[in-house]
Amino acid sequence: MSVSSRTAVAVHALTFLAQWEADDLQPSTDIAESLESNPVLVRRVLGLLRDKGLVSAVEGSGGGWQLAKPAEQITLRDAYAAVEKGAPVLPAHAHPPSQSCVIGRHMQSLLEVEFAAAQRAMEDRLAETSVAHMLRRIRDRERGEPVSR
Amino acid sequence: MSVSSRTAVAVHALTFLAQWEADDLQPSTDIAESLESNPVLVRRVLGLLRDKGLVSAVEGSGGGWQLAKPAEQITLRDAYAAVEKGAPVLPAHAHPPSQSCVIGRHMQSLLEVEFAAAQRAMEDRLAETSVAHMLRRIRDRERGEPVSR
DNA sequence: GAAACTGTAACTAGTATGGTGGCGGCTGTG
DNA sequence: CACAGCCGCCACCATACTAGTTACAGTTTC
């Protein structure tokens, strides 16, 4: 069932960082607190986001994390892609099927095409929402739901 | 990473059954052979498909499986939905986040909305392809790729 | 009754997950 | 310089789900 909750952690962390001005560094412990989770877990996810150029870290005392580009330019797909390593959501056969069966001979490649298309549809939908978007909606809700889109 | 390969098994089995006329029962061993897998595993998946009215089984000697409705009316989404129990592809947080943080207070429900929309997009794409469609393409390929759509 | 099926339960081994502790290295402050 | 605060990373744990297998009870045909 399901992929992992890393994408949720990633989006949470990104939105958390989007609250603050750039150069206003936030330590992983603060983010972990908001997630009610562990700093190490947060750093694992943030490390992946950094590898994709979404956030940057500053070491040492007073260090922490910040967005590496404007929140408008970071979509949920970026977060998903950074964090959910390659593996497709819908995996084809565990073992390749029998090559001596008409179905088996073609099913795998056909399934890969269909599943890839389905995954692309999912990612395209994720790409429609940016981190800035998430933050805006949170702020709307916080001051009483005038609803933005 | 990923869900399970049950959907792949389900689509394979459905397409396999679509090869034959209705009332031409196929035993799970034959399907398992095409998958190069185990009859029990196949029956587990077929059992789920039967629960959703996609296939039907006849017990006893000479028994087996058949499609319960025309292959045109069975889509990959039907197979997916029957086999991949409820759990969303993109899970939200493992632990609910901190309620004392502005982000934490709203992130979960916002994520659920976004993730549900993304999953729906994926399922809608799966719904565009029927089992009949899969079989047709396999037969096209088998006789030399005149390509059908 | 034997043979050919479905239907289930119980078990294994492998793998990914969230979570935790420990430790080294970097950096700003006093 | 020492220290505190922070990142980066490794090793480890318990849990859960996976594919695959064995075993066996029930049902039907011959």
C-alpha cells in the first residue's frame, strides 16, 4: 500500500520554510517540531530536496535551511520527484512473465506504457500546485476561510 | 517505493481471460503459467476481482475463471481499484503534525485534498484503457505491428 | 472414489518504512 | 581557545507489507 510519507514531509518542510524571508535560516529541529517528528528524519528529506536544488543548508552554529528559489517556482511535483526515488508508483510484474504465452510476451511493455502514462497524469496534477499556493491557503484558513485559489 | 504488482497481475489475468469466449473456463494454473507465478497468488488476485464483479469462478473439476462482463467494459482502473485496497498512493503524514504550529494545523487536510486530486488524475488515465484495448494491441503486435488504438 | 478445480490459512524470506542514538565536522560567539 | 548549535551520516531497531510456497478443506465431474 502506498509509497511513503516522505512527500508529505517534503511539502510540509518546504511550506514551513516558505513562511520566512530568504536568509532567515530555520534549523531542522524547528521543522521536526512542527512535524512532531525527528530532526534526523527531516534532514534526510531536506538532503534530497537540496540535491535537487530546492533548498539549501548552512552548516554550523546559527545555520539552518532556506528555500533555494521562490516558493512560486516550487511545485508539489518537484517535492515528489526529489523525494520518491525513481521507482514507479504502479510497478509491472515482479518476475517477467512467460515468453511462450502470447499475453506474457507483450503484457509487460504494454503495462509499462500505460502505467507510465497514469503516473505522468498524477505528476501533472501535482505540478499544478506550488508551495506558495499551499502557504497562501494556510494563511487564508488561519484568518477565517475567505478561500483563495 | 510503489504499491504492489497486484495491479499488473490483475490486468494480465483479465487480458488472458479476454482471449477466450465466455463460458470457456480457464483454471488458475494456466494463468499462473502465463505469469510464471503461483496459482495461489493468482487466485488471491482473481478473488478480489470476483468481489468487484469483474470475473466469476466455477468450482470443481472442469471449473475455472471467466470474465463476468465484456472486456470493453473493464478498464485498468477497475482492475486497480479492485486489487489495491483503499490506501491512497500518496500517504499524508505518518503522525499527525503539531497542532500548535500554523503549518501543522492545516497541512494534513490540504495535503489530503491535493493528493486525492493527483490520485484521481492517475485513475482517470487508467480508466481510458480497457482490457479489450490491451488484447487488441497484443494481437496487433503479434501479427506485425500495424498498430491500433 | 479419483481427479481437477476453487478457496483459505499459515508460513517463509526479503525489503522498505518511520524512528532513534551516536558521532564527526563545521561555524559563530564569548 | 572552548563551547554550543547546527548539519551530515552511519548503524540499528521494530514494524509492516510484499511475493511466493505448502498444506488442506470443500466442490464438482467422470
